Amino acid sequence: MSEVSHAAIALVPASCTSCLICVRECPAWCIELDSHVEQVSEPGARRPRSVSVLDRFAIDYALCMYCGICVDVCPFDALHWVGAPVEPAGTRGDLVLGTDELAGLAAPTAPGEDWTRDERGGARG
């Protein structure tokens, strides 16, 4: 088995504010983000404020250069490296991971921790 040269980028959806900084700064244009705006009323406020809500976030790992610029520029720590590599895929389309898949990569560990996969493909700390 060959040694892993780079890991995957995981998403913490609750931390993403849909600011689009990662999308604009990505040199490979491999990140897609869809969001909508909701009005949020706060007690004592004169008027509701507008908040962007994440609908869809996807990284196309067939295009990704694994440079980590998206991780570095995210001001809300919604993106981070995980130790596990992106799994090989049978088709190019299988390398596009959406919100749920990227959140699943983040689930086993906190940022900065490493993990591997067991024989069944599950996460193991």
C-alpha cells in the first residue's frame, strides 16, 4: 500500500456563514457554495438583520490542488484538514463531495487530530 501524500478538507456546516471567501480565493475553482438570505429578528432591534444560510457546499476533488488556501482564508474555521485521504472513485462525479459528505469527514475528530480507516472503511481514532 502506498503512503498518503495529502489529506482531505472537511466542512463544519454550522460554522459556515456563506461568506464566499473560500470560493473566491480557490485557484482551482473547485468549491461550489449555494446559500439564501433569511431575516432574523433580535429582541430590542429596530429591524431584522439579513443572514446568509448555507444550502449546499461542495468540493470537487478531481479539480482540487490540495493547496489549503480555502482552509487558511476561512475566518470562521468552517474548513479544516483531516488525516484521511479522499477515497478513490470509479467516476469523476464521485469525487464531488457535498455538504453531508464533507461534514462526515469532520465528524470523527476535531481540527488538528488525525484518524485512519479500519478494514470496513469506518473512521477509527
